[in-house]
Amino acid sequence: MTFLFSNFQVSETAPLGHLVGSLRGEDEEESRVTFALIHANTSDGTFELDKRSGRIYVGKELDFEVTAEYGLQVRLTEANGATHLLYVRIGVRDENDERPSFTSDPVTFSLSEDTPVGSPVWNLSAVDLDGGLNGLVHYVMSLREPSPKFRINTLTGTIYLQEQLDYESETAYVLVVTATDQGMDPTKRLSNSVTLHVSIGEKKEDSKDFRFSACVPCAENLISYTFFR
Ligand SMILES: [Ca+2]
Ligand SMILES: [Ca+2]
Ligand SMILES: [Ca+2]
């Protein structure tokens, strides 16, 4: 008995019945050889083997995100009864078929108007289950109303304050961030958006700093009051 190895690649979006590869050689005599699938790391018929032609077909829908590689063992029987064992490795090729997704949408948070400029104020994270560039997410802020007080780090998804907030002039902001994967084919990139509602809180006044005096004319006396808050 001899041991032989074969390697095939198939796209995860290959339709049912797609020809993955053929185990049959060029030799005329091989027409009398038969093939039998004796073991697979999945026994659910993901691949079908034609025992006469040695052709392997896709039998069930593939998903790179679930199984990226299969191993099959095939017994090859010659006309004279001699048998050989074939190890067949089938690699599943990733396609960009997963869309980035945010864990929650919309996102709501509040900031004090005295938040220092340059502070990170929120961290967004979108998950894309694809492999490699198909699953690498870039973030872009697509709506910055009413003014560009915020910016986002394209790679990390961290949002920073870039201008001083002022409760008296604006009490809320709506931001829209779009996460797009970096699939090799730019026309097939997938994206998803999230809306952020940011409410601005008034600065907590320090009672030591906040004091004023009022002079109230009262009868003949000028009385001085000091107010604390
Ligand atoms: Ca998939
Ligand atoms: Ca994929
Ligand atoms: Ca993707």
C-alpha cells in the first residue's frame, strides 16, 4: 500500500455541486480504479466523492468562519485489488461575506462641558468575523453635527474630544460612525453604521470659586451679604 497526498482549495461561497478537484490521474488504466471515502473530519456529507471518476464535489454549504480546512482519507483500489491510501486536504478560501457589526446601536453617553480637549471619550468596536483584510475594520465619522467637536481614530475606533464643549451653546451632539472592512476588492467591502447620542452636562461649580456679594440698601444701613452655593 502506498500513501498519496492531494491538496485542494475551494471558496467558501462555492455552490453545491461545485467541482473541488479530481483524484484521477492521466493514466488510461485508472479508469478501472475505484475511490472510497473512508474517513473525513466531518461525516455530514460536506464533500461528495464520485467513486469512479475520483471527482470531489461540494455537498454542503461551506463557511470559512466555521471550518477553514478539511481532511479526507480516501481508499483507492486498483483493478488488480491493490489498495492505496490517499490523504486529501481541502482548504476553504475566505471570502468577504461577513459585515462589521456593533454590539449596541445607538450608543448614549454624557460628558461634562469641562472635559479636557484631546480626551478619549468613547471607544467603539465593530466585529467582523472574516479573516485577514476581509475582517479588518476602519472607522469613519460620517456625520458631525452640529460642529466637528469630535474626531475618531480610524484604526482603533476611539473617539476624542477635539474642541472645548460649552453647555450654554450646545447641550447635545449626534455622531454617526461607519465601520468598513478592508476587503481586497474595494467594490465588495461591507460596512455598518452606529449612531451616538452625546449629552453635555453643565460643569460642576466649585462652591469655593462661586461666590458673589450683594449690597442691599436697607433703611439707613448698607448690609452686605455673601452667597454660597
Ligand atoms: Ca462565511
Ligand atoms: Ca468569510
Ligand atoms: Ca468582512
